Amino acid sequence: MAIDRKNVEDIVRAVGGKENIEVATHCVTRLRFSLYDESKVDSEALDRNELVKGQFSSQGQFQIVIGPGTVDKVYDEMIQITGGSRSSKDEVKSAAARKQNPLQRAIKTLADIFIPILPAIVTAGLLLGINNILTGPGIFFDNQSLVDVYPAWKDIAAIINTIASTAFTFLPALIGWAAVTRFGGSPLLGIVLGLILVHPDLLSAYNYASASTEGTVPTWNLFGWHLEKIGYQGQVLPVLVSAYILARLEKFLNRRVHDSIKLLVVAPVTLLITGFLAFTIIGPVTFGIANAITSGLIFVFDHFALLGGLIYGGFYALLVITGMHHTFLAVDVQLIGSEGGTFLWPMLALSNIAQGAAALAMMFVVREQKAKGLAATSSVSAFLGVTEPAIFGVNIRYRYPFIFGMIGSGIAGMLLTVNQVRASSIGVGGIPGFLSIFPNQWGVFFIGMLIVLIVPFVATVLYGRSVVGRSEKNSATKATTVSETDNLNSRHIVQESQESVNILELISPLSGTAVSLEQVPDPAFAEKQMGEGVAIEPSEGKVYAPFDATVAHVIKSKHALILEHASGVQVLIHVGINTVSLKGSGFTTHKNIGDKVQAGELLLEFDMEAIRAAGYPLITPIIIPAGQDMVKKIEEKTGPAAARQSSILTIHLKG
């Protein structure tokens, strides 16, 4: 498609002119800018532009949705107009990060560190929950556990506990790996640093309190300086700060040490200096800070339990919207490590359920079938601990479900804090979250679960139906009969029905579950700025051709491709969200641009675990890009999608 240069010039003017563009790049669907001043953006001018499908700002980047197959041409034209240089996605990302305030950068950094290790923590939490069921007294028998009654299960429970507790025992190694990677150092050195801090020769942090009371804490004698010889099991701050120092020191040495001796100098010197600093300064100082933070939280929830439960339980969903909820992962881990349990995680689990109940209630309020389906599927996701689809797809859209969810969660939060309900581990939230709760507190937790199921659901249904009822009444009052217009419309419909219509069935290119685009955590897809379609929650890392086609485009980073049917219809398959940042890592393409493929042929493979570990969603949008004249209507079909057998889109073509 030819690009009108004037439209591109209008885009440049609308973002504040070339003087306002710091750096710019593009991905498969959109232009990505780091602007000096986003307040200069003329949103109305962009909305009027024929090339622009949508616009939004995210994490310091201003993004303009153009669409696949066109965005690269628009970018080329823009570079010619502005005279700027081509930039990489990393350069735009770095420039955008510099515009964030210190709090935003800190939140983003913590999220980047903890999200990759979340699968290990979730797995450990679930397994510890199973161990709690086996070993908790009074669950199945009076004052006895399952292993007490059936001793044969004792060693099985012991093995499960060993497997489950490993992630928490060596948590500094996991954090060391993720943190050093985030700070730009060698991941392997990060792992070694974490293991150094929990070396078996050190007194375990879990035994420090008792040893300190008894005066038996071992020490090192450094020229008369007696340094406590303790480990940092379950601690977060010591390894985070040490990892930052290690990464900075490693990069410093890499720039100054000659290549011929780097192997002999950089890693040993980096670990030696960082290790000494960790044991002499960083560890003792951050250990004290962490304990002070923990003591402060415990004081608040001990003396102002109702207020603490109301605020954290009620407003946790707001933290999800801002992304600040990731910072509390570190607090939960710290509480478990130092106190043996966290009072924050139970409230998180009930907040998930509350938002799910509010979203489910909307299924009985809204009239549109598509909205009903979204309410049902997103509520199930929230009940299992993932609230973003329910919050962003349903509750925020209508506002009052979100508010009622917070109210129910706040009430339940007060119940939990007054009764000092705690979790022995952090794992999944939502309904399965009960596995993380100490078994002797399940009763109170389940009462809280009933509150967050009933209060948001009932309040949303009652209020929602009253709102819909008033709306329908107003619509009926304003309704008028326009017979001439109706006759004209009838004649138009008859004429239209006489046109020949071809139908193209698009078979699912991935194994998994088909969901509506509204559940995609990216506004460019969720708001259908690029076109209609569906998304697949994949269960297998393979993409197959949905019909006989020509490969029109394969993105350089291998995460997306465009197929063209013989009718001319193009389909975009975009694996994951923001996976362009992986630069092709974890992706293997089997076809090139111009290749002819038959339905069912393997197009590309992707490593699901690697993408999850990098912190990117796997949900895969399948888009029919807007602006294709031959497309008359698109019908989506959501639900379980059998591997390459179920139709997920019906595309009606003009005859």
C-alpha cells in the first residue's frame, strides 16, 4: 500500500514536531516514541489521521498504532522527513525509562526482578500447601495430622517439603540471578553471589534470634573486628543491594581489563570484593533495615488491625492498576523469611476473588453476548489468581463493579487482620490461595472468601440492573418511529443480501483456548485499534498455518508473522505481548517471506518457559488488520480451541 507523505508529516507534527522526538523505532504494529514532552501531543490530530489506528502512552513510551505491513513504510518515511537516525527498541526503552520518576523506576526494577522468579515461588507455594494439608493437625482428624494417623505418608510429606522449600531456602540465589541480569551483569555470578549468602558454613538467619539470645552467634575475627558469621536466608534487601554492586563492578572491570586476562581477573575480583562488602557492610546494614521495615508493618497490623486490613485489603486492586503490587512481593518474602508467615498475601488472595465475583456479576447485568462471555472468562481467571482481564476488561470499564469489589475486599481484609490470618508461603492467589494459609486458620479465611464472593456479586447485580433499567426506560421514552428511513433501510438490506458473499473459516493456528481480544493486556490489541480478531492462550509452543497461504512478512525478531490468503485477506499472528524485546531469543521460524504454505504446516516454534521467565504474557492475538476492502464482516468464536481443528474466526468476504 502506498503511503501518503502528508499523513506521515501530520503524525510528526501531532507528536510535537521533530524537535520533540528524542528517539523513535517501530515493531510489527506500531511506532514507538520517546518524546521530550508528551503534553505537546495533539491527540485529536492523530485520531483524524488516516494512518493511525490508535494511540496510548505506556511506561514512558508514546505508541501510535499503524498496523502490520504499513508501519515499517511509515517509519521509513518519517525518518526521511525528520532526518533522524534509526533507533533500536532498547534505545527507545532506555530513553523512556529516564523520564520516569524515581518511584516509577524503583517499581519497574522490582517488577523486572521478581516477575521472572515468580513461577518458582508459585510452585513452591503450592507444594508447601500440599505439605500443610498432610502435616497440619486437626484438618481431617481431631488434634492429629494425616501423617500421624497414616505414618506411611510421613516420608512422602518430608520429600514434598524438601522439594517445596528449596526455592525459599535458596531464594537469594534466585534473586541474585534475576537482579544481576536486570542490572546488566553476568547471571551466573548473580547465582553464585546468592549461594554465597546462604552458604552452609554460615549460621542460618532463621536461627539467628535464638543464637543471639544464647550468645552463641559465631564470628569472624578480622584484625580485631569481630564480624557475625550469619547467612541471609529468606532476606531480600541484602542480595538486591549486593547484586547491584556486583553488576556495576563487573561492568567497570570489563571496560578496563584487557581481553586476554578477563577470564582470570573480572569474575574472581568481582565476587571477592562484592562478597567482602556483603558480609562486612551491605549485609549487616540492610539486614537491620529489613528488620525495621518488618517490625514497622507488624506494629501497624498489631495495633491498628482494622485500619490495616481495610486499607490494604480494600485498595490492593488499585495497586494492580498502577503496577505497584509487584513491590509487595519483596515484602511478603521478607515477612515469611523473618516471621515465618505473611499477613499481606491472604488479603491479596481475597482481593482477586472479589474482583472476579464483581466481573461474574456483570454476566447477569449486561445484555451483549460478547460482554457476557468476557465477564465469565475473566472472572474464572480472577478466581484462579490473575485479575488483570477482569479488572481491565470488565470492572474498570463499568467502574461500579471495581468499586464493589474493593468494598468486599476491604471488609474481608479487616476480618483477616483482626484474626491474624497468615500465609506460610506465597503462591497463586484467588481460590487456590487457601493452600498457602496455615491450616488452623482456614475457617476464618473461608468466611472471608464468602464475603468477597457475596458482597461484590450481589451489590454489582442489584446496582447494575437498576442502572440498566433506567437506561432502557430512557431509551423507550425517546424512541420514535421513522417509517421512511426504515423502508429505505429495508431496501438496502435486500439489495445487500443479493450480493454474493464468500466465507473464509480461520482455523486456530495454535493449541489452546480462544478468548476475546479484550483480555489481551495491551490496549492496541484489547481496543481493536489494529483490527478485529481473537487471542489464544497457548498450551503448546507451536504455530501452524490456519489455511493455504503465502507468508507475506516475518518480523525480524521472529515473534510475529503475516499470512496472505488467495483472496487477498491478510492475517497477523503475534506471539505474546512485548515479546519483541526478546530480539528473537526463544523463537524458531520455519518459513520465510514469500514461501507458500498449506494449512497445518508448522510456521514457527516458541519456548513458552523462556517467555514466561522473561516476564512476558504468552497470550497470542490473531488479527485481521483493519482497512482490507475485501472483508465484509468478521465473526469471532471463543472457548477451548482444539489443536488446528476448531474455527476461531469466520471472515465474510465481499463477492
